[in-house]
Amino acid sequence: MEALLNPLTTLDEVQLLDTTLRDGEQMPGVSLTPADKVELGHELDAAGVHVIEAGSACTSDGEREGIRRVAREGLDATVTSFARGVQADIDRALDCGVDGVNLVVPASDKHVETKVGSTREDVVGTTVDLVEYATDHGLWVEVLGEDGSRADLDYLERLLGAGLDAGADRVCYCDTVGAAGPERTAEIVSRLADLGPTGVHTHDDLGFGMTNVHAGLEAGADLVHGTVNGVGERAGNVALEEVAIALDRCYGVDTIELERLYRLCRRVADVTGVALPPNKAVGGANAFAHESGIHTDGTLKDGTMYEPYPPETVGRERRLVLGKHAGRAGVAAALAEHDLDVDADELREVVSRVKELGDRGKRVTDADLLAITEDVQGRERDRHVELVDLSATSGGNLPTASVRLRVGDDHRVASGTGSGPVDAGLEAVRAALAGDDGEGDGVSFELDSYHVDAITGGTDAVVTVEVDLSRGDRSVSVSASDADITRASVVAMVDGLDRLLSAAAAEEGVDPETVATADD
């Protein structure tokens, strides 16, 4: 590994506390079931996360059941529950069987006086009593000064110092509302770290979440709170996976198993329903995607040319994307992946058509590339799904369409109804692909977009219809022209399905007809 870019900490390892199951769940719209918490708990544990805050035992019976189930899994990580500054919360945490508590007490005057209606002296006394109570019951204890970034520093030092003197294992600096900058963070953490083991809990309201983590570590912290993908209320928490990769690549500091980061990001996105932005570090779809011709050419020559670290480091693969910025090297590489040989003139034409499709705002998929190449080379492909016959009626109150499809050696006939003849044709295709009995999901696909691309003038006007279809993680853009808009639409849809099934079969190394009947 190259020399460290900057000094940060004297520690060889920084521990991570994950609060996805508690602070992350406070994100509006996110609600984790006990089963979800167990699944994510295992993923976090497998990645080597040191402490897992499984939830807040004071919330509800359902929440306590989730915490209880995580605690019973025998994870290597320390499993904790959030607890407010009241004994009842510690009792509820004990009832859940956790290893420890994250005891949150008010630190700023705003929280001490306005939120809980208390005094500084009473908060210090209560904190000491609660720490002693929790440790007497065998719990690992971390004391967090809520809104610590806006607290009087002398008082915060006295409050958390009293917690350590009472037997707490560690304390934590909390920038609860993401209001602090790195200078304030460093000032506070340096004072707290002189008292004992100190963690940092940051939010991203000012975009300083990661910066404040680094400032805290440089000032003496040894543990970082975060959530996977940065999920959390308001602007979210610092992203755990970003902390892990940044500490490793820039400072040579170990945290957790990096190769499991992408899997962890995907599972949290799936379970929470919070999609990852494509430009998100580590887990985003574009984190290791290259479209620009110059960048693609450089990356093909040397993977480090336009990447800070190999994608395999976090369990990913590099992806070359084709679009308006594609160059010859990228297109040639994509064709080589499909074992397609083209000469110089053919490659020039394929690149031109890829750019043309990209100029129309389309992402050029593998299926698109194969179709373009077939057309440029004048090759006839073996079709596995083909429209044999179509009839449609739009008179009356219920538009109806009937289709006959050839699927491999099988002919399938079905009809459908819809809000118009085109919609009826789509339903007829779905029914034909559902199987002989016309029931079930059949070959599932989505019509992502549909529009009329061009209409010629005159009484013999020809309509060009373009559709975007997807099946799983594959998609394709297909157009068809005809004097009949319904026929053009159905031909385009069937052609797109044929290309999707052919691309899937090529990737899986099976006959396309097998793919076409796999869902029947």
C-alpha cells in the first residue's frame, strides 16, 4: 500500500458502532420488523462490526421483541439498546437480554432545561446513579451527551467525566443535530479523550458528517457511530461504509471486513426500502461505472487510472457503461465481453449508433448493443419469441386484442383487454407468455416507457413506436414502425422481449426457450 496521505490517529484499529437498527430506523418511512433486525444484525456481525445498537427498548413491545431476538443470536458483536436517562429504560434493556446500553443524557442547556426541565446538577447526579445501576447489573455502558456539540464544554466534560468515574466503559461526543464544524469537534473530543475512551456520533446536516469523524479521530476518539448508507433522520448519519473505506485507503487504519461492504449496503437498501443514489460512494450504481471514452480507455489500460481503489476491495466489479460519451475502446471492450468480432468500419458504425441512442437520453444496455451490432453486420439472429398474428378491435366499450406468438417451437394464442387497443395488445402478450393455461406470472417484464417517436405525413402515415422494457436488472430500448400503431407497439414489445430473453440466456449459458418458460 502507498504511504499514508495524512497522519490521523496513533491507533491501528478504530472500532465501529452501527446504529442502523436504531438511529437509522428513525428515518421517516423506515420501519424494521424483528426479522429484519435479525437479518441485518447477522450481516453487520459477519462484516465485523464491533457494537450493534439493536434499537430503543423504551419504544414498544414490537421493538423490544426485535432487540430481544438480535440479542439471542449469539453474535460476536456487543449488542446494545438505546436508553434515556431513566431507570425504566435500563430495566427494559435488561429484559431484552442485551450486552449493554447507550445511555443518552442531556448535555446542552437547551436539552437540560427546555427538553427535560431539569438542572445541570440533577443531570450529573442522575447520570452517576444510572451508570452505577447499569454496571451493577453487568451491562457494558456508553454515556452519550445529547446535543454535546452545542453544550458548554466545561459542563460536558464534568458530566461525562462523572459517568466514567461511576464505572461507564466509555463516553461519546454527539453532534445530535449536525450543527458543528471540524474545529468545534476537535476541541471537544480532545478534552473528552483525556478523560477516557471516547466515541464520535455525527450527523450530516451541514455535510460535515465524515469531516467531523476524521476531526474526532485525530483529536483522540477511538470509536465511530454510523449507519449503513447513512440512513437516519433529517440528512442522515455518517455512512459506516464510507468511514471504513476512507480510514483504510487514506490512513491504513483497520475497522471492518471491507469486502463485505457492498453486500451490506445492498441488504440495508433492500430491507429499509431506501434506494441508494447512483453516485453514492461504495454502494452506488455508478461508483465503479465508466462511460466517458477517455476514462474508459484509461481504465482499461490501468484500473487505478480513474478509481481510488479496486472495486473488488468492497466486493464489487467494474462496469463499463455505454452512452453518448462512449469511445471506441469502451465499445470494443463491451463487444469482446460478448465474443463479438467486428472490423474497424463496423466498430466505427456501432460507436456512432451507440452515441446516437445515448443522445436521445437512453442508457445503452447489453441487449441494445447486441441489436445494434447485428444490424450493422447485417446478421439475422435466431428469434425465440416472435409475433405471428395480431388482431385488435377498439369499437364498443372494451378494446380487445388477440395475439399468436411463437415461443421456441411452441405457438401460443391469447387475448387481452385494456383501456385502448395498445394496452389490450400488451395484456394479450402477457397472457400468451404466461403459459398454456394463461395463468400465473409467466415471463415477467415491465414496460418502463412508451411513446410515439415519429409520424410521417399523408394518408399512408407510418407510426414509429419506441418502448423501453426491463426484466430483472436487464433493459432494452426497441422501436418498430407500421401504419397501424397497435401493430407497431406489439411488434416492438415482442422484439424487446426476445432480445431480453436472448441476452439472459447468453449470460446464463442456456437455451433462450428455457428462460422463456422458467417462470411458467
